[in-house]
Amino acid sequence: MLDSLLIQCKTYGQTEIKRDYFKDHLKMCRKRNRCLCPASDIGCSWTGRNDRLSFNLSQCPYEGEGHL
């Protein structure tokens, strides 16, 4: 019965997650996952949350060189 309770992810703010699916949610939670800039192979040292990647791409000096 407790597993059917709806809870909220404090990291991402997503609501109405069934308690018994919360571990699966944490595996996919965008703010928990870390990623590298796609231009890391040519010098960008940025690492961060997936939800911040688009901001990094707009600021990345290497991304403007046609690398994806």
C-alpha cells in the first residue's frame, strides 16, 4: 500500500511519482546525471547536469567550431 503513494523528486521537482518507481526515476533524473560537453575531445572541460548542457553549448568556445 505504501508503494502506491505519490511522492516528489526534490532534485528535479517532478511530482506524482509512485513510491515503488522512485528508484527507476533516480536512474533517469536529468539533474542527477552528469555529462560532458560534446566538444570535450577537442578541449572543452565542462561537465555538468544534463539539464544545463544546452546552456553550455550556447557558451562553449569549441562548439562554434562545427563540432557536435
